[in-house]
Amino acid sequence: MTSISEEISSVIDIRRNRLRSNLILELYQSGQTSINKMARLFHASIPSATGIVNDLMKEGWVTETGTGPARAGRPPVLYGLNAQKYFTLIMDINRHDTQLVVFDLANQLIVKKQVDLKLEDSEDFLDALIGETDGFLKAQGIKREKLWGIGMSMPGLINVKKGVNQTYPHLTRSDMSLAARLEGYFGLPIALINDTHATTIGEHRFGLAKGKKHVLTVNIDWGVGLGILLKGEVYNGATGFAGELGHIQVQPDGLLCHCGKIGCLDTITSGFALIRQAREGIRAGRMTILPQLLKEGEPLETHHIIKAAHNGDEFSIDLLSRLGMELGKGIATAVHLFNPEIVIVTGVLAEAGPYISNPVEQAIHKYCLSDFKNSLSIRISELGSKARLWGVQAHLIEDLVVKEFS
Amino acid sequence: MTSISEEISSVIDIRRNRLRSNLILELYQSGQTSINKMARLFHASIPSATGIVNDLMKEGWVTETGTGPARAGRPPVLYGLNAQKYFTLIMDINRHDTQLVVFDLANQLIVKKQVDLKLEDSEDFLDALIGETDGFLKAQGIKREKLWGIGMSMPGLINVKKGVNQTYPHLTRSDMSLAARLEGYFGLPIALINDTHATTIGEHRFGLAKGKKHVLTVNIDWGVGLGILLKGEVYNGATGFAGELGHIQVQPDGLLCHCGKIGCLDTITSGFALIRQAREGIRAGRMTILPQLLKEGEPLETHHIIKAAHNGDEFSIDLLSRLGMELGKGIATAVHLFNPEIVIVTGVLAEAGPYISNPVEQAIHKYCLSDFKNSLSIRISELGSKARLWGVQAHLIEDLVVKEFS
DNA sequence: CTCATTTATTAAAATAAATTAATAAAGAGT
DNA sequence: ACTCTTTATTAATTTATTTTAATAAATGAG
């Protein structure tokens, strides 16, 4: 026995814990696997894998989930995570609203609530969020003990190490970081992640990017975000800001961006820019059905323009097409630098479907060297916002597993 | 004993080989380490690490290299690679000439020969290269048996898996890839790598980027190349083309690039472009000492312009400064996408020192969000072309170790 | 010179894990 | 129903490796 002071875990413990966490993660990611497969995958013997799986079953982490297919002979028993061992709480926050979701460990949605909380840079926001969440959990009768941790996605430059969103500094009060405050209040581990990064993980684990190693996700919402996945892992950059496609300069004599620079991509291809362009066009007397779509006093939003386009409104189609071209040019730049296998377009503007994706694809063909194009596919997300929610979940769980079995 | 047909290596062999290759790589990269450190590093016990080191010593891979410092008590014995176990042959090829270099495993230069072979896209080139190399090895009395492998760096889009340079397709004859031909002729493993990628590895292992995790290397030569190192590893992209900064469009109404696109960065900021700009200026009658620097009939080259700038020639300084600004703008784009810790400028134009680096830095300040700048440093390489040579060497050895101890 | 301190070496003991083998179980095909 | 094939289970055996401990070696400090 080692004394408490010299709590240096032994080599054997380290290796055993590594195997345990590998197994848990594999079970989470694959859904279910046989012992044979796991043993081969992690270079362990079958008895030894069996032993660990049995331990994990005793501890309630793992259950038998059925049997697999067999060409001949006895079919393998499949094991999976005990989906009810813990639940997770996901807070998905954006500028329009906030979703509170509870998942089980099989990514099954348990309960969900859409809350009318728009992200803004104030101390009050976090208080309101905590209040809403508390109410939600109480109403649903979900005890803190049944929660494994909290995952939180939001737009902005997120410094993961510090647990801070630098785009919304006022969410951090005095000396307590955003993550620390939530962690303190709920007594649960928090995983903070940028919304586009989360989407990328979701698409990689469960969507169009499954099995791919090099993936870009373009998220067109209020601004333009780029999610990057390289060698099968999310890439964050040195300080977590990688992928700021929205603030590369594309027009030297363009408009002033909210970031203070001139002619950023954001000033042309964001949801914000689209509305501005539409308003300008309407004011200039362009023919369009857009004004008719608005109720008395209702402000113009992106979904109106998308709807108009789907109704054949030439003006709206034109706006989306121009936006797509410019966006495609920006994506072409990213493609030259990252050389990905797949680019996935997501976000509110992805609802515009081919009105966006066609010009994007066209621009990529125009601006990319053929060497890049040949190995590249451009797709509109099929998972939609589910990618982001599942992405946060995957990120959270991967984080928790490392913590739990360190 | 397992029969030959069922050569499935056991779990124990796999683990042991992994530890062996880890140790060898660690010894190569660190130069020398103590057994204690290695055991801790790779989660093995001291006796077990000792055993493997002793085996490796018997096999001639490892030698004692001295003793390390000790605050108190017996100083640790340090072990290192046996530098003479094998030598490596490095072929460093570019459009001006070719260098043949033999290193030992401690990266010490054994012999070096500069060969007057300019890279060109023809079958003859490879024959000439093989001939020169043969002669070089014979003249130096270096037997094939003493060589562990051959590392080869050259510009162009290199498909590592296929062993082909797609920019110079004629180096590949009929059905034999470039790498396969060399491998066949010399009977040695070949590691092919893009020159800028090699430079990046060199700077990371032995230069300014040592210890950094996220590094960009900008190589300004005939064209603009970008070397990318993320999470401590070189990043190649899905098909090995990542980092084609030179062919992102920066001028919608610019010049036609040799790649067929319009207004690529290459058309403004490459060595080729610099000479074109200088010629145009001279023809337009700009005041400059450039013509005086040229001997009768000598063609203008980049080093003339750099020399003129160092002599205070305003025209040349102006040219370099404009080029630096444009290059900096391009780098700013890459910085937004990769969020690196350090950007290292290398290549022939790096010789221009502050005439290039100052405007580059200025442009980055102008075009980068402050979040990126705060954690970023821009440096001119201190290793120069040594970075590339050592980079190829490191790449080759890392490759060989994996092959040798699989 | 002696002591304290640290690394090295070696061997013995203990443990963990792999390997092996034998048997059982669960289907699929004939 | 029987064979074939594969997985599962279990136990015995063997091997590898860790752990422990005791001793030796190397150095600096007092």
C-alpha cells in the first residue's frame, strides 16, 4: 500500500484505467461491440477484456445489448453503455433562443425545453439561464445525482482552458469564469464548446462526416463560422480561435465589420448581411414579394428571404446566389489550406438548400485547383441542428470519460 | 511457436515493439535521456526499460553517451542513439540545384555535395539524379549496407501514399512511381516529402518552433509554400496538398497564374513575381541601381534585388515592402484559420530580413483580430536551409523507426 | 573522510496478464 | 438430428512485468 502522500498511481493502474476508458469510449461511440473486437482494437487479451467488461457491468456502466450477426457459428454477445447510468444536460444557446435538453448515454432525448432566452453579453443572462435551468430540472424531476455533467454550446471565441467566452466577456463575473460559475452552482463538471465546433463533432460522429478524417463545417448564422476536424479530431488552434473564416478580408474597400476591420467575409455572407442587402434592395425599389410576406411591423428575417426564394422570388434567389458565390470563394480559401475530404454546410441559411449550395459549389469549382476538387465533396447537413446537440453531448462525454477514468 | 501462416504477432510483442520504437524515437529526438525518464515517459517500470535499452545496446542501436546533471546524489547515465549504426542519404532538390547529403543518426553532416541539377519535369531528370547519386556514393566510399534509407525533399504537390510528385508527373515513368523507382534502384526505403513541409519539421524539432504545438512556416521561393504543424505533428490534408497558400485568390482582376487561375497570391508574392515586377519597373524608367548590379547578359534574380535593398536602393526596398504587405495579408488569412503560436518565414526571400518581415508583421497587425495577435510571434528562420535538411532527416528517421520496429 | 542523496544493479517475490486448452453454448446448413 | 463453425467460459499454465528490497556506485557538501 502506498501512503496518501505518495499517491503516484502505478504503471499497472495507469494501463488498466486507459483500457477502461478506451472501452467506455468505444462503447459510447460505436453503440455496441463484442468483446473480441474490443480486445483486438486495444491490444489486450480476451480474458483481460472480459474481466474489465465484467467489472464495468458490476459498476453499472455496461450492459449486454444483444447479439451480433455471424456468418457461421455462435453469434457474438454485444455490449453497450448502460444508457441510464447517467444523464447529461445540454444547454444550446444562441442569439435567437436557448434549448435545454437532457440526453441519456445512448444519445436518446429524454426531455427538451425551448426557452425564450437570447444570448446577450450581460451578467443577467447567466443568472436567467441558471434560473430557467433550475426550474426545468425541478419540473422534470431530474435530480443532480442522475446527471453526469453539463455540456454548453454557444457562438463566440471560446477559451476552453479558461472556461470563458471572449466574445461575451460579461458572462464572466468578477473573478469567476463562466464555466466555474456554472460548475459551482450545479456542482457538476461543465464542458463549454463553440457551437460550430460542436456541429463538426456531431457531423463526424453521427452525420455525413462519419468515418472521414478531414472535415470542414461551415456554419452560416448571424456570422460565418468554420468548424475544423483534422485527423479525426476537432482542431481548436493555439488559443481556441481557429476557423475564424468570417473575419478574413475579402473586400479591401468593403464595409466596416463589427470586429473593427474592413471588408470581412462576415460583412457579405452572414445572416445579418443578407438582411441588410435585402433591405437595401427593397429600398432601392427592386421587384420582390418580400414585403408582402411580412406581417404588420414584423422585422425582416432570414427565413423570410429563404421562403421567398422557395416561392420563386427572383430578388431573393439572386441575393442568396450572390451570397453563396462569395461564401464559396471563402470556403475555397479554406479548402486550399486544409485540403479536406468533405465540406458540410449548416446553419439557418443551409435551409435555403440548393439556392445556397449550388453557387457555393460553383465557386469552389471556379476557385479551387483541380487537385483539391477531385477528392472533395460539398454537402448540406442532413442532421440539421441535431448535429450540434449530439456534438455537444459527444464532446461532454469524451471529456467526462477522461476525468472519470484518469 | 506459431506457424508461419498464422504470423499474428502476440499482444506482448506488439507492446514490446511499441516501447522499443518509442525509446528509439525519444533518443533520436532528445539526443540523450536517462532510463528513469524514459520509463516514466512511456509508463513502463525501470527494470523493464533497462532491459529494452540493454537489448538495443546489444543490437548496436544504443550507446551510453555520458552522465546527466544531478542536484545531489549519483548523476544519471544518459543513453543515446549509436550515431554510426546507420547513415542516411538526403536528396534536397529544387529549381536551382540539388544537394546530396549524408547524415549520421545524430544529425551530424558526414559529407555533402552540391550538384548542378535543376529540378525539371522530365524522365531524364531522375536518371541524371540517380547517376549523380551513384557517383557521389562511390566516390565517398559509402556502401549501401551502411545506409538506413533515403530522404528526398522537393517542391510540388507530393502524394505521400503513392510516392508521386503531382506537380512533376514526368518524374514518374510508366507504371513505376518516383519513390518506387528510387527504392528499386537503391534497394533502400525512400521517404518523399514536400520541401516546405520538411522545413516545418526541421524548425519544430531543432529550430524556433521547438516545443511549440501549432506552427506555420511560410516558404517564399519560386512560389509561396505554407508548412503546417498542428498538435505537434505535420499536417498534410486528405491528399497531401494542405497549405497551398500560393493559389488562393487575392486579386479578382489580377494576372493569370501558371496554375490557370486568376490573381493567385503566387502572382504577386513569389520570387518569380518579384523579378517580373522589377523588370517592369526598370522598363518604366524607375530610378534604381539594379541594372548596374548585373554583369553583361546576366539575368536578373531575386538575390540582386535583395542586395540592392541592403544597399539602400529605394525601388528594391519598395518592391520588397509591397510584396511583404501582400504576403502578410495572405498569412493573416492563414492565421485566422489555424490560430498558430508562431509563424516562421523562410526561403530565399527571407534573406531580405526586415525588408520583408517588417511589412509582413505590419500587415498581420492590420488584418488580424487582436485575439490572434496576442498569442502569436512572427520570426525569420534562424536555421535557414538547415531546417529543411534536418527536417527531411527527422521525417525519414521517424518513418524508418516505425518500419523497423513494427 | 564521511554523510546524505541519488541513480544503478540485481535478485527475489508478487502480481498481472497472456496463452493455452478443454468444454460449453449458440446458431446455420445439410 | 447432426455437423460445422464460431463465440463464451473457465481454469490451468506460462510468461512477462511490476514491485520490492537490498546493495552498490557515484557524486557534492560539510
